[in-house]
Amino acid sequence: MAAHSPTRRVEFVLDLVCVHSYLAFTRFERAARRRRAAGDRIEVVFRPFQVAPDAPAEGEPLPERHRRDFGAEAERMTQHMAAVGAREGLRLDFARAVFVNTLPAHRLLAAAGRQGRAEQMAERLFRAYFAEGAHLGDAATLDRLAAETGVRRGGPEEPGERDLAAELAKVRAEGVRQVPLLRLDTGTTLSGAQPEEVYDRALSGQPVG
């Protein structure tokens, strides 16, 4: 019997309202699927980050936030990113998106990770936010997304607010200031939304620089 390949461990630091995190996740997942189909074993651990810790729990239309942050450049930037997403097969409907504090969504993603469904849950949360205008701070919405993904809510797998706050602080203390960020057990660190082939090389243990 052939020996199994060792498990490649990947830490993926992201925020669920960050479009670059969504792009990186999509490209990484495609590369990971190819490597897994070839017999590789890959363990992905998501770690939380908030690009806007001051985002309101009640949410606000994303275009309003963009206008405050980017002024006259906001529309051009969103059109550009929508086009980039379309080339990746992603629908990025910024006009419908509800900008919101991501603490509840990160708690759900952590619970999914403890149930072996982190990657499925991350994809569902990203798609809900960017394509469907879902409010990721709304408990009923998160319940629905969890049910769709087969994730139990409210049990011991779901971290409390203090636990999540401690993990967010730990990530910051490690020097993370922007996302997405991937750290592989090979020592490779990848910042930003890299091309798909870069993730493929990194997962196969090849140099990427």
C-alpha cells in the first residue's frame, strides 16, 4: 500500500467583507481541489481579522461606506473589482452589499471549522455577502446559512465573544495588518490575492518567489 502524503497545513487570515480575501479564497480553493485530487492532504485553518472593527452591528449600505472612504474614486474602484470578480466567475454586487461588523460571522466560521466544514462555510458567507446582499450580522441569516452548510450553531464548537476577541488580538499581535494572508507549514507566507498558480506551487512545496 502506498504511503499517504503528509498533510499540508495552511493558516488563512481573512475578513468576510474583504473582496481581496474572497478573491484569494476562490483562487486558493481551486488550487487546493487540484492538489487534493492528485492525492495531497491539505488542512486549512481560518483565522479572523477585521478590516473595519468600527463597522456597525446594524449594518449600512456598502456604497455609503465606500463614498466616505474613497470619495469620487468609489464607483470606479467597485466597477473595476466587479470586472475582476467576473473573470474569476464571481458575482460581486457591491450595490446590494450590507457593510456590517463581522464578529458574528467569524464566530460562525470558527464553529464550522471545529465541525470540519470551514471551507464550505467560508464560501457560503462570502457569496451571501457579495452576491446576495445578505446581512452577516443578522442572527436569522446566519442560522439559515449555517443550516444550508450543515453547521450546528450555539453549541460548544462556537466560540464566545471574549474568545473571538482574544483571537483577533492575537492575530494583530502577530503583526498582521492587512488581509488576505496565508501561512504554510513550509514557511511560505503569501500576502494579498495571489494568482491561482502561485497557490498551486505553494501547496506542492515549490518556491513561489
